[in-house]
Amino acid sequence: MPGPLHGIRVVDLTAMVSGPMATAVLADQGADVIKVEPPGTGDLIRQIGCSRGELSAIFSTLNRNKRSLVLDLGQPRGLAVLRKLVARADVFAQNFRPGVAEQMGIGEPALRSVKPDLVYVSISGFGETGPYSRRRVYDIVIQALSGMAASQADPRTGVPELVRNIVADKATALVAAQAITAALFARERGAGGQHVRLAMLDATIAFLWPDVMQAHTYLGPGATPPASLAGFLSVRRTADGFMTIFAIADAEFAGLCRALDRPELALDERFRDTAGRMRHADALAAILDQTTRSRTTASWCERLAAEDVPHAPVNQLEALHEDEQVLANALLVEMEHPRAGRLRTPRPVARFDVTPATLRQPAPSLGEHGAELLRELGLPASEIDDLRAKRILG
Amino acid sequence: MSVPEGLFQGLKILELGAGAAGPVATRYFADQGATVVRVESGVRPDFLRLLHFRPGDPHGLNGGPMFVLMNPNKLSVAVNLSKPEGIEVALRLVGWADVVSENFSPRAMAKWGLEYQRLRELKPGLIMVSSCLFGQTGPQRMYPGFGGQGSAIAGFNHLAGWPDREAVGPSGTITDSLSPRYVALLIAAALFHRERTGEGQYIDVSQIETGVYSLSEAIVRASARGEVMTRRGNHAEDAAPHAIYPCAGPDRWIAIAVFSDEEWRRLCEALGAPGLARDPRFARAADRLVHEEALDAALVERTRALEPDALMHRLQAAGVEAGVVQTCADLLQDPQLAHRGHFVRLRHRHLGDLRFEHYGICFSESPRRLETPGPDLGEHNLRVLGSVGYDELEIRSLVEAGVLA
Amino acid sequence: MLDGIRILDLSEEPGFLAGKILGDLGADVVKLEPPGGDRFGRRGPYLGEVADPERSLRWLALNTSKRGITLALATPRGRELFGRLAARADVLLETAAPGALEALGLGWETLRAERPRLVWCSLTPFGRTGPYAGFRAHDLVLVAMGGNAALTGDPDRAPVRCTLPTSYYAAGPEAAAGIAMALYARERSGHGQLVDISMQECQLATLVTAPGQYSLSPQLRGRTGARLGGTREIWRAKDGDVSFGLRGGAARIPSLVATVAWMAEEEMAPAWLSELDWKNYNHNLLSAEEIARLEGAFSAFFATKTRRELFEQALARRIMLAPCNDSREILEQPQLRSRGLFTTLEYPEFGARIEHPDFFAKSSRGRIGIRRRAPRLGEHNAEIYGELGIDADGLRELASQGVI
């Protein structure tokens, strides 16, 4: 049973996270993603972070279901091979700095001449034009620029903080994946190919906007002030750990008062309705803090579950795979990687009941599928050998 | 050395209950030489005896075609179990039997004092099988449904039909044709066990559970990946074309199933459609699945004018799986079923010539046999009761007292 | 009940259930696959969505209670090993096309000479001989040729089958029954026999004597969709479909009366319905208008209730109504759970646990049910070939030659 994107072929020149995570979603959903990497080290993320068998864990999660080809695109024959690949592809994706793809001869106009209905995807850090457009970008740069770091400021000290994961890269990738699929859908209905462009800065600000920027959404006077989200978005300390608890709806708050054994809270005017609870979230959080230290996490969970109050223990990372709901969802899968050994990874998140998304191949070694791909293109063995001898094929 | 008189020659089975589920199971043994005695009630007769083509049929309880067709090779005694003398007759028959098979609702047998614990005292090596919708235990065991409800609860209905319409369920209440095979299997296995050890046993079969067990794949897929399987017409998950296509003639159809690219090429060739074979949308299996609507439309164009039987032969000769959708009329003429001796003509005293059926097993050493059609109610009172020690006088007085009724 | 009986199981998908039934009944089932595995039988969907034949959920569901070995029957050494394995088996179960095993010199006639006690069960689409014996058929063709498809589905659409292969599920217990019967006969006669099962023939039981009735009264019953005969059988409730019959004779009447009483309590029973004389109700005598009127009243009522509400009341009021359950609902069904129908099997190499339906019956003599999980490819090669005196070196050699 093929996945929903079966038959779609992607030539993927992206590297690191913002592009590869997007093409990984497509690959999981059945697309044939050909990852074209530069000679030498290939995609830099192969070398970053926890590794085994010469494969970083981040790389193995972000590049499963893909095939790898190493081409020296600085050589005319290397470029010619790439053009042959694109001629049979539906999507081409790159996340070089703006201008670089054009210089390399793989800009949008050049490749559209090879495949008129190509969906060409450009992911940039800051945008194609503008004052920062040619600068180098990393996630932390975007976190700072986009307001992410400001929104993470410690409420007591006001010192900004970064989110401790590469959220800007990942948000961009998920936006890109949907945008690529939308462009393919439009093409299916007769719109032809097109150039799809997105910037990490834009994706991150848009990601932040709904809640973080609520006080800056309505311009001019007359809007009620927002509640501080700090009280709502905080963690409670228990006798033996941490958990989150909150009540927004009336029934939830009634249940909370019963679970805490604090019936008098139900009469407190500040928390009388949803708006009030959100407005006085800090105060409610402080009250909760007084109470929750007296019992263990497990004890609170039992009481809160019985009263149907939204809550959860803070799962530690090493115990994530043991959570009973995570197990029930069969989310985390253990499999063998031929070089890296046994690993754990999430299955594709969205489940399709007719066209399932499956894990078909492990993340590739550098250039693992070079010969296979060139044979598919119809190149004779002698030419493939020659390209390899000349280091045009890695 | 063959056993020409039947695998179960000499075996004695006492059957209580009604409908299809129980009686179909004991037929496997009746057709192989066992003596199967049905204990029936004239007061509350098997409802299959009441299903007639025309209401007010003159043959009444003995003219129900479905009953007759379902119970060949069996003997019938009429016993009124609401009378203590009737229970005594039943107990005498249990003493005679090797196997007791019943498919009443739970508690019925116990209400009559015929539960296994009691019967085992009478006959220590007895094998007894109870089969009912939900089994002998559990909070919903007294649920009063028929086989149609059983199939629905077991999940078969949901899985058959078209995705945009109500569940239809495969024809025939699956639990009535499926669970009897399990009952037959269990009786045979219990007999085998007894041959080796001398031990009898009691077996509790829930028709719904045999259904759910059969659908293990659906349950495992739900548990392992949260997938709720549902109906999808005739399409397969990983093969195309895989559907039923219209042929020439009113309501004539052919099933075609292609499982490899090689078979696809052969199908195109056999249909005289080289263009189809060259169409890139259909070249490989995964592509055929993606473009299944167009694929089916293209094939309908080519099958709709063809005679189904000839088409089936042509495709099969070319190595392509194809089969005519056969009606009852077709089945009665089917040459393969004739070769298997599936249908046997027997004369019934009231309904005339009837085509009875065998089940699906041919034993090399023991040809299956159909000798007598379904019995009249109580037809064998004399013979059966005589063989367990009642004399004619006793039998007559039991009849007059309304015990044998 | 079948403890100590060794079954050599060569079957492909149509025979999976038969071997599982016998294994769950206690037989020692040894499943034989080609060295590359049964690719088609081990197809997706997969546990954890990883495309790996060892994770095939169909395979895991239908091959419980079996041990697994590999063997290439097409090689001379493979045939020799097969002969030795068969010599230690009580039963052979296979689904090969008629003639295929004979062509390898491994047919029934050959082996019975050396092994007169062997019970050989051949499960084929149409039987081992006859004009269609060479026909190829998977489930769809069998359901068509066996007569069931013609009666299933809507009159304005093609005949239709079940999503899962019901023809295999009919043949499975039939084959298991045939094997058990042959084993019983062997206890008395001292020798085995060929048990030749036609899956097409097995299908006809689902027609519940329809061909015989047709021979009496030749009216072809067409497809009636959600109806059975002239009356509706499947109804739309608020949240899905339910089964509820208007036909069925005297036994159905108390249920109909109870339903109307419930409708009356909720003021949804029209006067004519409340006043209907059910004692003389005979669905065969109803006119089309009367049927439509009845169906209208019941439809309107069922459409206002969820299936859970309907079934709860069906239990309380003894109404013959049932939800058309899906697999998730079956896993939560209280009666099935109370009987302990579902058992959890561990798959530690995948970090997974899966619920399976455990048994198909309960015996006073001991547990019927899953003995072990489905085998991995060649998982028991060492154990089984060890019985033949082949050690680890021998296995390595056989593997290098492609024999296992």
C-alpha cells in the first residue's frame, strides 16, 4: 500500500534541518527523495551531536526513507547529472543562501527549463532580499530576531532566553512540507509548476504570533490587556517532582477545587469564570504552588484524573518511551540501522488509513545510492565508473 | 485399508437445539457414518421447520426446505423437555451417546437438569459441546440475538459493502456458517483426545468469539497501530486491478485480481489492449493503486461486452486470476462442483427431488455420503427409543402422555 | 487436545488460519518458509510503520503458536531434508497448486508409501482435480465463484466482498476439522489419508442452502444491500449502523413488541404501530406499503439514538438489535472482555505489545489458546534441524548453499 505521495520524486539539495525535516515528511509519506550531498563531508549535520557508526542521531532521524547521492556540482558533468535527475523529478528543494543556487547553475529559471512543471522550493534564513538576506543563519539567530527569545524571558528577571531546541528550523520545515504538498496539489489541478519560497524568520514570527503577539495584534486603544501567560505556562512543584495543572473551563475548575480539597477557592471572585482565571492566572498558579508540594506527583495525578482536571506529570526524556499513552499510540519504534545499530524513532505522526506512511529505509550513508541512481538514469556502467574515478560522483 | 463405511461409523451424537449453528456442525459426522439423533420439540419446533415458501404449506413442520436441506443423514425424536418424563428420555439418550451437542441459550440445559456436570456422572467419558451467540458466561450471555446480530457484533458487517453506504455484511449470517466448522473441529479434536486418553470434556463455544478470532488480523491492526479497518468495496490494499467488473448480460459480472506487473501485462494482452499495457499510469503495482479509478474505468470498457464464462477461461488460460460471479443457477451447473460431487439429488417424501450439498472436505479413505434427507419431526421415535431399551408399549404410552411430542 | 501432534505447515496465506487453529489447540506446528521468507504473506501494514517482513501485522496475527524454519524445496538437498522432516511429522498442511509438490517429487502419493500414517491436508482453491483445478484464485475470485458475492451488496452496484478474506476464514477451520477427523480415524485404522479441501466448496456453506432452495423454487435472489429478503436488516443509528431484523418468524416477535414498547415510552410510536397485532405477524404476508411504513417508523426512531444506547436497551429489554462493530469497538466490548477473549503478546525486539483474540472456545480439559507468538524467519532452524542431527556448522553450510 503506497503512501499518499507515492510517485512523487524530490531532488533535495537542502542540508541541516529546515529543509531535510521537510523532505523527511514527504519521504515518510511515500515520495522518492533523492538527497544530493556535496563531496567530502556531505550534509554537515552528519557530524553534529550524538553519533554511532559515523551517523549522527539527528541525521538518522531526519533522513530516513531517503537515498543519498554525492555530486560535485562544480564540475559540468556533475551538473549535467543533476539536470538529468531534475528532468524526471516533481520537486526540487534547496536551502542555500539567496544567490548561491543561481551561481551554481541550479537556480529556478535554469531548472525550470529542464522541467517546465517543476515545483521549485527555496528555503532561506531571512528572505531572498533585504538587509540580512545574504547573511549566514542558524536557529539561534532567528530565535533572537523573531521575538522567540524575548517571549521566553524569565518573568522575574526579564532576561531573554532561547528555547532549548532548534524550534525555528523545525517550524520552518513543517511549513515547507505543507507548502510543497499544496503546490503539488495545485499542479494536479492544472496550475502547472511554480516557485515556492519561504524564510525561517517569517515562519518563526508567524509561529509565535497568535498567542505571544496577542497584545500587539489589535492596533490602537480599546483592547483589554492580556493576562500574563507566565502563570498558565508554568510548572508546579510536587513532593517528588514536577507537573502541570490548569483549569480553564468551569467544570475543570470545580474539579480542581475538589481535587485540591480547597472548596473555598470555588467562591473566590477572581476565579469565577474562564476570563477571570486567565486574567488572574499568576495568582492561581501561586495558590496551586502552596498546595502541590504536600503530595507526590502520582498522588496528585490520581486525584486530578478522578475529577477530570487537565494535568500531566512532567515526563523526563529518558522515560518518554515508557509513558502508557505513548505506548498505546505505538509512536516510538525500535529498529536496526545497518551502520548505527539499534535505534528508537517516532513513526510518521499523521496516520493515513488508506495510504499509510511507512518507514521503508534507514537513513543513508554518504553517497550510498550513487551508482543505483545513475543506473536508473540510464547511464552505462563505464560512464558511472568514470565519473567516480574523476570524483564527480562521490 | 480404507474405511468405506465412514470415518465416524459407530459414533453416536445426540443433538439438541435449533437453527443452523448447531445442526450444521453435526452434519460433518453424519456424513461420515455417525448416528446423529436430533432431540426436537413439537411444542417449540426448530424455526427452520417453519420457514416455507408459501404460508399454510400442507406439510407443516415437515415441509420446511431449509430444515430438510440442512439435516440430511439425521434421525429425529420428539421429546417434550418441559415434562419430567421427557427429561428422563433425554437422560436415557445421553447414556447412549458419545457426544452431546447443543446450541440453546445458556441456562436452558441446566434448567432441564441436563448440564454437563450432571451428564458426566451418567457418562464419564462424555464429550459435550455448547454453542450459542455469546458463550455460557459473562454479563451479556443472555442477549437474545440471532446470527445476523452475531455477525454484526463480531465485526463482519462493518467490513463489507461500500465506504459511502451502510454496512451490508457478507451474505449469509457468517456466524451460522463459520462457527459450526469450529464446533465440528472441536468435536473431532475432543474425540481424538478421548481415543488417546479416555477423557471426555465440556466445550463452550461462543459464535461471536469464533468470528472475532477469525478476524484476528483486524484486531491486531487496531491494537498495534490504532487502525480501524473498514469496508472498501472490492479493492485490495496492495494489488490492482482487484475488483468485480460488469460483463454482457443482465447482472453478469467477473472478478479479476492482478498481483504482479507480469500478470498485468498478461491481462492486457489477453484483453487485446496493448495500449493499456503501455500506459505509464498503470505500469507498476503502486502506480496502479494510485490511479485505481482510471484503471477500473478502463477495464470496465473492455469487459462489459464480453460473455463472462468465456472471459474467465480465456484469462485463466493466460495465467490471470479471474472468476465468474456465480448465482445459484450457475453453481448448480458448475463443472468443478460436479466433479467434486458437491450436489447430491435425494428424494424427500414431501418436497420431492432436492439438491443437497456436501461440505468442503474430501477424505481419500472415506467417501462422503448423503443417504437420507432431513427427517420428519419425531420420525425415528420408535427406532431410536427402541435402541435405548424402550419397548413399543412404553413408547406408545409416552406418546399418549404427550412426552414424545 | 492435539498435544504431541507434529504438523509440518507449508501453507501460504489461505492456510495461515488452519495452522494457527491447530497450534492454538496444542499441536506442534512447524511452519516452513523459503529462505527469503513468504514475501506476500509478510506484507504490510507493519508494526511501527517500519517496512520489515518480520513486522507484518497479518503475519503476526495469523501465525501464532507456530515455530518457524526455512527450506528451499527446489534444491536436491532441500528435498532430502523435507523427506526427513515429513518422516517425523503426523500431518502435512499445504496450499500448493495441484501438481506443484508432485513435480518436485514431494507429493502425497510418494510420501504416503514411506509414511502410511501421514495425514496430508491439501488446501486449494477448487480441489486437487477437476476442470478448474488449475485455476488461480485468491479470495476475491473464490467469493465470486463460490456464490457469496452474487448475494452481497447493493442492487445498483457490483457484487461485493468483505475487506478481509472470508473465504480463507471459512477454509481454515474446515481444514483444521478435516485434519482432526483424519487423526481420529488414524487412531482406529492405523493409517493416514489425504484430506482434500476445496475453498470454493467451503464458500457454499455461507449460502445456507440457497442452491438447494433454488433447485426447488427457481427464483434468483438478487443483492439486497442493507435488506434481507424483502425487509431492512441494517439501519442507520445516530453514530453508525445497527443490525435489526423485521423477519424471522415467531422468535422475533417478542423483540419487535419490546421495541415498539420502548418507542411508545419515548412517544415515537405512531398509533397504528402501537395497535399492531404482533401475534399474527408474518413478514412474508406484508405488502410493500406495509413494509415501508414499518421501516419508516423504526428508521426514524433508531436515527435518534447512538448505537451504545440502542445496545444497552437491547440487553435490558431483550431486543434483537446489535451494533455493526468496528475493531476498536470489539476490543472494548464488555462481554468479550469479561470472557478474557483478548490476550497481550509481547514483542520485545520491537518494543511493542499487541492484543490478540486468544481463543475460539473454552474447554473443561484445559486451555485452548495462543501458545506463542508468530515465528521470525527461520527462528527455529537450529532446534528443528537439530532433531535431524544437523549442528551449527551444518546449518551455516546449508545457509551458504541457499538451502535454508
